[in-house]
Amino acid sequence: MKNGQGQVAEIFLDSRVRLVCPPELIPAPGQYLLAHAVDSGDPLADSVFFSQSAPNGFVAAPGQSWTPGTQLNLRGPLGHGFNIPTAARKVALIAFDDSPERLRGLIPLAFKLGAEVVLVSDVPAADLPEAVEVQPLQALDEICRWSDFAAFDVARENLPELKKRIGVGNQLQAQILIRAPMPCGAIAECGVCAVNIRREWKLICKDGPVFDI
Ligand code: FES
């Protein structure tokens, strides 16, 4: 984990943000940075997730309200990211309730393993590689049955709904990125990001944000 400076270089039409920053601050897919605009009066930092590689930095998933040129204080990379099993050959990326951009960074990693990739989302993603098949959330059950590894992205408040959809006892091998406010990024143990997983309290900012399920 490092501290450093970055800058907003570009905002895309789909609200993704291209950041310029030192290479050691670039998070892996599923990890995050805490970013605070230098001239912001807001005491809380934004959580920034990797979406795609870019020269001199990376493209971050949507979620911030910055403008090009904004100077940022950055801390990270933080937390545990995704880890696709090397034996995976049918990879499902499932954005349950939001943009699929936090999962996009897994596409080149899955292709490197020789896996097929299906993206399940009701939110469109621009400029996907042609080899990625896109399916609506309606196809969730079918794609879960097809896949040998699934990566989910879901808000903490929607976990019960997701659990219901994929079914208790489902043997699916999967990891899940759980989104919640992470104001302290594990520094103050504020507990705002707590989540109950298998009857145990975990901190999303520190034990996650990606968990095995
Ligand atoms: S954000 Fe404070 S403990 Fe997780």
C-alpha cells in the first residue's frame, strides 16, 4: 500500500474516468484506491476501482464526480481482488445491480487462461471485445449452470436478493465483489463497511472487497 498523487486525465461518456498515476498505485481488478480531490471540501475519500488498462495509469469504473484536470491524493492499492482459478475455462462476469465496469478488468485475464467469457448485466458496456458474449440478468441461472467460475459484483444491501437468485446449496465456484461505503479504508476500523458472511462479521474494506463464495 502506497500514498501518491494522481490526476483525472479524461472522463468518458459512460462516466468512466481515465486516471494518470504512478504504476505502483494501479489496483488489480477488484482491489481499490482511496482518492481524495486536492481542492475538495469533502472530508471523505472516494473508492476507485480498476476497469481497464491505460497508458500512464488506468481507467476507473464510474462512481466519482470529478472533472478533467482534478488533482488527487491517492492511497492504495487496498483490499483483496479477484483471482480466477487457472483451470477455469467458462468464466461468467455478473454485474448484479450496477455497471459491469468493475468486472471488465477480468476479461483479458480470462482470455489469457484460454477461457470463454460471458458478461451478465442489464447495464450496457461499451467497446467490449467481440469474443465476449453479453446476456441480460434474466439469463443468470442458465449462465451460472454453464460457468465453471463466476465473478459477481453486488451492493451489500442486495446480497440477500442475490443469494435467493443463485440458490442455497449451489456448488458454483465464485468470488463476489461486495460494494459498500468504505470511508476509512481500514485505517480507523470505523465499521461502516461491515458485512455478515457465513455468520461472521467481516470488513469489506479489509477482508474484501472480493470474497470467496
Ligand atoms: S471503511 Fe472503515 S472499517 Fe471499513
